Amino acid sequence: MPVDTTLLGQLNDFDPAVRKQAIIAIGRSKDPAALPYLATVVRTDPEQELRELARKAGQYIQQNAAAAPAAEPPPPAAPIITPLAPAPAPPKAAPAPIPEPGDEDIGYLSRPYSEYEEEDAVALAALGVAAGLEGLTSGDPEAAKAIMESGSAPGKLPVRGQSYVVTDNKQKTARDLVEAALTANLNNDNGRAMRYLYQALMTNPNLINDDYFAKIASGVTDKGRDEAIQMVLDQGERKSFIKTQDKAVRTERKEKHLGEARKSNWMGVLVDVIIFMFINTAGPLAVFFAISEGINNLDPTFAIELDRAGITTTGIGFAFFLPIVLWSAISSILSLFLMSGIIHVVATLLLRGTGTYAYLLTQLLGLYNRFLLIIYVLMFVAMIILFVTAGSPMVLCVTLPIVIISLVMVFKTLGVVGNVYDFGLVMGCLSVLAAYVVLMLISFGIGALFANTLLEALSPLLTRGLPLP
């Protein structure tokens, strides 16, 4: 049966993936006539991985040919076909001339496995497998089929003393992973360091013989070098180590965060509350002062327009405005305490956050005191511009920043909650939303209770048909 010329043409395709699939398909065909073409790939393909895969495909074909009963002598070697596409040049050297098929090339593919034992381990490392050629060299057709389909052999780890061929890119990646492991170790995050070490070793198996790698592994695991490398390789030991270290990191972080949170005390909260009360009293009063002064100095035309719009400017004095400002400031404090209390319960009991109520109040009051001061200053300026310019659109230049700052304050609130309980912005958002839901339910319950009480009080009058007072 002649070799499939389409597959032979694909051996010279520019795409390494196409060439790889062609080699696999030719190997699975078990056709001895393909050996010269596989020999050409072994000698000229610029990809080390594909050269080694082609050689193993040739070994696989030779083994199956030897196991099959000899019916008739093999057909003469076919001439080399003209490539369908020019072969890509090797990265470091000019391609060797394509040899004519002959005994030398076939012999190169069919030498005994003992001569290739070390080279085969190297080739498998280049294919992403540490060691072992059971499928291609033991005469097991099913295992060989799996290897030809996947390009790898199952489950062996790097062997100390063995040498592996690894591409420059993989070597660089492995070095970066080793340095990342060292950085994680210096940051006392040895679980992460262990992950990096394992990834580095699987990327470049030669690290198993590297003293620098062994030294870092020893520092990460606090074991001797040989024992440390064994821990990196052993799945059970590695997972157990990572689990223990990750738990220790979480515990240390939790204790550090709680230590920071406990620095906030109720005396500090009281100081922040006083500042909050002052800002929420002085700020509105300053705005009222700007409004009253503006009214007293109104342009007659603007005053007439206000009257036509139904806006009266009489009867509003300081004595009228002060009680409203004080009640607004007190209500703001009560609302803040209630809302933050609900957030604390939700964050600690439902979302398992780590923080204290005093720490939350300190952070929220500090945030609001800064932003509210800016907002009231801008409102004061906006009122002055409003009356001085007789309602000019210039006032929008000040009111727009007020809206933006208010939105930023809301967003910052979510971040503060996430930081206070050490679970991030998303969980902080969930805590605030859950607190709003609880607050709405409480308000609904109070409203329903009030309505029910009122209905019970009025029901005797409604039953007797007496006129309501």
C-alpha cells in the first residue's frame, strides 16, 4: 500500500501543528514505506519535539513490522516526493540536504532502544513528559496509540541525574517561576512558593539537578535538599504542605488585621462623631447664610421671577432654620449608627468577615467627614454664584462636581466596608446591599405594625358606624 502523499506533503507544512499531526497519522499507519520520510523529518525538521516524535514513530513502525509475519519482502523504497510547501529553516543552522532513502536512514530510526534510552527520556521531556517510553518501546499497541495521539506518555516524574532537552522559552519560564517562588518565600507565603516550584520543575525537568533550585526548595520546605525536592514531586506531600501553609497565611493575615482593627476605640469614635455633628451643623448653616444674604440682596427682576414661580422669601429666618439643621445632624448620626450596626452584623455573621464595629465607625466617619466638608463648601459657593449671577447656568459648574463627589463617596463606602472586614470590594458591596434590605424590612415591619395598631384603634368606631373624629 503506497504512503499517503497528502500526509507526506504535510510533513513539510509551515505549521508545526500540521506536521505533528502528519507524523502521528503516519506512525499509526504502521507502513514501513514511510520510514525514509520520517528519517528526513528527523534530520531536517527545525522543531526538536517533532524530530524526536518522528523517530519514535519510526521505532513504532519497525516494532510492528518485526512482530508481523513476513509474507513477502518489503517493497523498494519510494522516491522522495517534492514537498508541497517549502520546509521551514532550522532556528540555528541551515537545513541539511534531504537524503535519499537508504539503509543508513532506516537504521537510524530502527536502532535498538538501549542506544536511545537517554535520548528518549530527553525527547519525552521536550514533549512535556518526564520519562518513560512504555507505549512505543514495549510492544504495547494500545499504549503506543495513546502516546501517538497525545504526544506524551503517562505519568512519570523527572529523574535525578537524567538530562532533558528543553526549549529556551520553557527554560526562561521555569527561571521566572523559580524567582517567583523565592519572592513568595521571602514574603512568608510558602504555599504559593511550593506551587511555583512544582510548575517550574514540570516546565524544565532539568531543575531536578540544579543546586539553586534545590536550595530554594529547601528554604521553602525547611527540609534537606533531597527531602525538599521529593516533597515537591510527591503529590500527597505537596498538597498537604500547601494546605497547611495557606491556612497559616490566612491565620496570620487575620490576626494582623484584627490587631489593626482593635487600635480603633470608642473614644476615637466619639471624637469623629463630634466632628461629624459640627460639619453637618456648620455646613448647612453656612449654606443658609449664603441663601439669606443672597435673598436680602436680590436683583429686583430676579425677586419678581421667584415670586411668579411661587417661591416665597419671607418668613424664613435663622430661628426657623437652626432647629431643622440640628435635627438633620442628629438624624444623620442615628442613621449612621443603625446602618453601620446592620452592616457589621451582616459582614461578621453572614459573610464571615473579620473586623470590629468601632473600626467600621471610625473608618466611615473619617470618610464622611472629609467628603461632606468638600460638599458643603461647594454648596456654599454654588449659592453665592446662584444669587450673584441671578440664576446663571454657571452654577452647574459647581453642582456637577457635587454630584460626582457624592457618587464617589458612595463607592468609597463600599471599599471601606470591604477593607474593614478584609474581604474586598465585592463582599463590601454585598454587605451594604444586605444591610439596606434588612433596613427596608425593618421599616416595612414598623409601618405594618403602626398600620395594624391604627386599624385596631379605629375598628370599634367603624363597627358601630359612629362618625370619625
